[in-house]
Amino acid sequence: MTKPSRPSLADIRKWPATISVPQAAQALGCSKSHLHERIKRGDSPVKTIPFGTRHVVITADLVRLLSGEPRDVEAA
């Protein structure tokens, strides 16, 4: 069984506005359980939106992270 290849940044830019945690984990090169745990702890590297009993990842923030753009500082 072969490991799925990571999508390119150009591919990710074509994705819908939000994606699943497993899809984001694949793009980041980590396991979905690792990303789920980081979301649960509140220290996810990408912005997420709670959607019922699950979370979805904001694709624009994933693109920002992978392209090396700085994260906006949120007002307190």
C-alpha cells in the first residue's frame, strides 16, 4: 500500500473555502489524529471553524501557513 502524496501549494489554492481535518493534515504532512489533538488543545497551526460535532479548516489559512506568510495578530 502506498502513502498518498502531499498536494502542492498550487493544488491547495484550488480547494474549497473549508476542508476536512484529514485533508488538511495530509497537506501539512502530519496525521489526522495529531491535528485533531492540536485543535482540541487550542494550538492548531491553522484556523478552524466548529461545524456541528467536528471542525473544518479554513483553506486560506492553510495556504498562508504553507506559503510562509505571517499570521495576523488577533486583537485581544
